[in-house]
Amino acid sequence: MPMATDRPASDTVDRRAGALDTIAAVLPIERRNELAELLTDADIETLRHLVNEGMGENTLRALTSDLAYLQAWSLAVTGSPLPWPAPEALLLKFVAHHLWDPQRRASDPDHGMPADVDHSLRSQGFLKAAGPHAPATVRRRLASWSTLTHWRGLEGAFTSPPLKAAIRLAVRAAPRHRRRKSAKAVTADVLAKLLATCESDSLRDRRDRAILMIAFDSGGRRRSEIAALRVEQLSAEAPIEQKDGPPLPSLAIHLGRTKTTSGEQDEVVYLTGRPVEALAAWMAAAKIDKGSVFRGIGRWGTLSRRPLDPQSINAIIKQRAAMA
């Protein structure tokens, strides 16, 4: 079993945290210190390079998350940070640790991820569910590993026949059934019930109402996109004229490159009417004219300067659903 390595010195962590601040807009703020301990100087420089190259924010967040996991796994397994490029044997070990047969594990405790590695990752919050990883997760992390290797100007063994064969055989040995992530989509009638729980003029109700309406009326945005929304992404559009009523306010949200766009294509969504009014009411009440649109609210109604994270968006929706 590899000996655990010492954490980086505090001044090194502080320096790395400062470097991460330069790309904080595209990284999870609450994990900055954790990332500063796990990532090496070369890792951070690679991420800064990707930011300068214009990589999409969501893609970069996913890369950073995968890199942090890979570094934590490497430290638990070898006692050292990831080697660049990674030898084929280490890639095969990664597959063996993450794609394994639960039935075989029941009779052979040494099958799959070793107990000490599992404990290390679980204690740091990198592992939560029991059992092997989903094949898609393993493939994504290997793809991230390959991308980061490429951006360092190196070649890896990610396309080697032994690695491909190992993944293919592991998937066959431990098939996983697809499960729907959501049993029921949010429809207009469900949204109406959620909105009925936030009809007051309180700051919290105004914020939650705007979140619900923006997320629904913009085509079902991801939690990460709602959490990351900034004033600079909003632009007023010409009002929509009506024959039998006043003009409807209109707004464009510039999302940039997302998981459903590629290349130089930027995604823009347009809102009209009630969601625009709800957003304007929230921003006026909270006096938000720059930076993050949706922010935390303290117990006594004080507005935080920090943006909500995707988990907070999820918690808000669940809370409103429980109230409906």
C-alpha cells in the first residue's frame, strides 16, 4: 500500500488558490481551496491555458472536476500526483478500479478498487455511491485525462488496444441498466403550483420565482447554467407589440457555448413577458446591476455577493416542490 503523501505547504496552497482566482468565473468557488491542494502548478497552468483558448465554461468545469478526481485517485494509489503522460499500466489500473463485477467482489475482496483507495476517495467526498462506476463516467474521465495530456503537448496510451479491450470486457462483465434521472418532467401545471409558493414580495420569493420562470421559459436550462448566469449575459430586446394590450418586455440571454453547441456557435435564448418581469423584479429588489444574477440570501434576508451553486438551485426547487 502506498504511503500517504503530505499535503502541500500552506504558502504553496495559497499561491495556487491565488492562481485559481484568475479563472474563478468558470470554476466552483466553494472548491477553490480543495482544488489548490489537489492540483499541481502544471495542472493550474493547463487550466488557465484552456480558459485563454476560449473553452466553454461547462466543459472546463467538467475537466477540472475530472482532473481533481484523477489526482486524488493517483495520490491514493501511488502516493504521487499523476504522471504525464500516464503509462498504459496506470490507465489499465484505473479501469480495473472503477469497472468491476459486484458478484465477483462478493467472493473476492481484492477484486475492483482496493479498500484503502475507496476509503481515501470516500473520505474526501469523491466517492458517494457504492458499487462500480458507470461506464460512461469512466470513459468521460479517460477522455478528460486524454485531453489534458494532449494540451500538455504529450501523447498518451488512451487509444491502445489493451485499454480498449479492458473497457469493453469490463462493461460486459458488469452490465448496468439505464435509469431515468427524472420520473416526471416539470410541465406548465407543475410550474404553476411551484410559483404559487412564492407569491409574496419577499426577497427570497422574488428570487425563487425568477429562477423557476427563467429555467422553465428558457427551454429547461441546466442548474449549472442558471447558477452561473451573470448580468453581462443579459440584453434587452425590443418589446413585442400586442393588439389588445401593452407591449411585452423581451430579453435575450447569451449562454455562450454549452453542451449542445460546438465550435464558434453560441447559444442565445429569448424570453418574453412574465419571466422577463419576474427577473426584473428580482434584480430591482436585490439591487443587482452587475455580476451574478442569482445569489444566496442569509437567514435575516441579507443578500450574499456570491452566486448560488447548482446544488443550491436544486435545493430551492425541491423546497418549493415540498411546499406546493
